[in-house]
Amino acid sequence: MKSTTLFCAVTIACGSMACDPTTPVDPPVGNSNKIITQNITANTTWYADTVYQLGGRIAVVDGVTLTIEPGTVIKGEAGTGANATALLIARGGKLIAEGTASAPIIFTTVADEITPELVQMGHLESPNLDPTVQGLWGGVIVLGRAPISASNSTGDKSEVQIEGIPTSDANGLYGGTIAEDNSGILRYVSIRHGGTNFGFGNEINGLTLGGVGSGTTIEHIEVVSNQDDGIEWFGGTVNVQNVVVWNVGDDAIDTDQSWGGTLDNFILITPTGHCFELDGPEGTMSASHTIKNGTIYASNDEVTSGDLINTDANSLVSLESLYFTAIKPGQIINRLDAPGVFYSDIVLNVDTVSNYLMNGGSHPGITAGFSPKANTSVFGWTWAATAGMIP
């Protein structure tokens, strides 16, 4: 049975009544908008006939599961800093967000006029916002108890606070010792127009994964027009597959703190930052990740990405079967000599590969040619596909 309680925070809930925004009230009959202003502290289901409006930073707390039905639309209110909106899955909490190719789950902004009815009719694009509009709300943050590589002035840290969440909020802690930790399921989920600023230079990613374990399922994910990174991993062991990242304002794919999983089958389209920002361990724990079977569009008429691949001297990553196209002068693979970075079957759609490698270098695993790598048949459900961005 659905809950019929919402917290009055705007006139849609209160009408002409004067009311306390912390007082629960029954919504009007036929109301299809529900404002969420408090953390999820009991097992809860969000239904596809309702638009759920995030009225702040909403945490699914330890021991609690939030289930989201296929075709559900979730919209974040505007706000920056302490008032920024986001859905945060705390350690021990679970998000079961299982959309389908015909009924994906969409996270977007209240400025977006998309509705569950449009989704049901197969209209997965925003009816009023361009796919370049960024930073109108926060994003989705999933945290877990898998190992991370972090440290501070006193030495190694097994748990730390995720960026963008105040240290006063214990729901922002991530990391631990359970490699197979399970934070739930994200499948056929599109995250749009997010990345609002939590503080100077501290925007939120479209999808943030902090210490997320291998028991978590994450596949068929789209991030569109996030102001910061598309997806960023902070340690953990979770595997992710079938991903589209389109028009983000910083890096498309960002890895930190020795993520130990695999990203398999993906398309990246014109990030403003690096296509890949792949950092090394920050503590003594070290694990390597694998990134494979990807097609990357590095520029268009309006956007020229940063580095094609940017790594640190201590990065630990295996890059396999990647195809870069729409490359412009100045876009490079920044490092070929890091002992923990391995390149295999990296194809650049250019005439002379050395022009796009640091200091005009060469590598047997990086060649020129035309050889797309991603399996595009699984991306037909995305906004990027309906917009003609995926051949």
C-alpha cells in the first residue's frame, strides 16, 4: 500500500493553508507530486505514477532499502551549498532502482517537464531542456563498506567522508573491509542536469560511488549534462557495465582511491574535462581496475575535451579495447611510463598517433585506425540514442 503522507514544503502541498514545513499532511486527491524533505528511515517504495521531488539532501540510512519502480521520475529542487539536493545511499542502506529499457528510472531537475506519462509513451528526452543544461540539482551518491585507499596526516584511513557532504552528516562516511558489500541494484537509470555546487570547486558527480562493493549491481546507466564528472569511483570493488556519459562539465570517467572493479562497454560523448581522469592510491592499500570496450567521442563543434587519458605516476589501471574519435590537436594520452598503467588495443582515429601521445611518444598497445569498440545495441533506451548521438 502506498504512503499518502508528504511534508508540506511548497504551495502544491499546502494550498492556501498556513503550515509548518515539518508537519506531515495528506496530499490532495489525484496529486501526482510528492515532496521528500526527510531521510528515508524505513523500507520505502517509490511508484511510477508519482513524481518524487527531492527537497534537500535525502539519505537512505543504514539498514533501510529504497525501492524505485520502473518508469519513476525523481526531480531535485534547485539549491547550492548546504541546500543542494541529492539522493544519498548511506553505508548499509540499499537502493533497488530497477528500470527497464522501455521504462527507465529518470533522475532530473524540477525545471525538467518530463513526466512518468511521457516515459510510458517512450518519450525519454526532456521536453523543454537542452542536453547541455548543467548544475540544476545535485546527483546520486551510493556509499558502501568496501576497501578504499585513503590517508591523512596520521596515516591510513579505512573510512572517510565523501566529497560534497558535510562532516556533520555521518551518512556521508564510506569505506571498510567488506569487498563483497551490497548497496543494491541500479539498472536502466538516467541521471540528468545535475552537479550543483556544494562549495567552491566542489560540485557533485552525476553518479558517485564511494567504497561500493562487488555485491552491488550497476548496469545500463546514463549521465547527461552533469556539471562535474559523469561517474566517479572512490575505491570499492563494484563492477559497472553498459554506460553512456554525455555532455558533462568535467571528466567523463574519474577513478580515485584504488577502485578495484571493471567498467565494461560504454560510450563517452564530449566531456569538457578529461575523457578519463584515473588517479592512483592515496594510502597503502592498492588495487587495480580495468576499463574496456569503450567508444569515446572526444570533441564536437562546441566542445573540445581535455586529455584523452590522464593518469598519475602511481595509477593502477588496465585500459583495453578503447576507440577514440573526433580527436582534435592538443588532446593527448598524458603518460606512457607509469608502471601500473597498461594499454592494449587502444585505437585513435587519427593519421599519426605520436601527435596525440605525450612528447610524441609511441606504445605498441596504441595504434591509429577505425575500430569502434562499444556494443551500441544496448543503448537504444538512452536520451543520447534518441537524440542521434549514438550510431
